[in-house]
Amino acid sequence: MNELELETIPYNRFKAVEKIIEGPNFNIDKIRQLSPCLHHLLSWVIGVIEFHRSIRKYSLSSYDFDILSDEEITFCTEMDNILVLYYKLLRYSNSYCKQYEKTAHNIMLTMNIAFGK
């Protein structure tokens, strides 16, 4: 199974899901009574939305569009795109470094250097 690459999910998808979970008809407690399995799945989705909010600071929620000017919305959208590129770069850097981590660990062990302590 592939990892969830949160930064690659388009903002409009988050907005659509956020609109549903913040809607007046969405009640997580009633869903728990109906189906514990569905409750766990939706709790995970809500967690993903919250994580999205924490890493993409400039992403706008549905109510922000009503209170912000067009210039502010444009600024937030552009900043969000910059953050997405930043997280993609971090993901690439992390995977690239992991390829060489074992080699570096072995070299340090042969040099009698405590690695990671």
C-alpha cells in the first residue's frame, strides 16, 4: 500500500470533504451508533483534514471565502502552492537520504562511531 501523500491531494478535494463534515447533517456520534466501522473510517478522514490544516497553513476553509477579499484569497492560494512544493521537496529529500542511510551507518560503524546515539 502506498503512503498517503497528503500534499499531493488537490485543495478542492479537501474543501469538498470539509464542507460535508462541517455541514449541519453530519453527526459523528450518530454515525458511531449506526456503524462503528464507518465511525472509525470517518474519524480517520477528519484526522486527515485536521492534519491538512496544520501542514498547509494558508489553505482556506469554506467559510474563509465569504470573509476574505479576492487579493487575500489569491495570496493564500499562492502560499498554499508554495507549501505543497516545499513538502514535495522534503518527501523527495527524505526518500533520497534513506537510500544512503544504510551505507552511511555501515561506514560509521567501521569507523567506531556511535550512530544515532
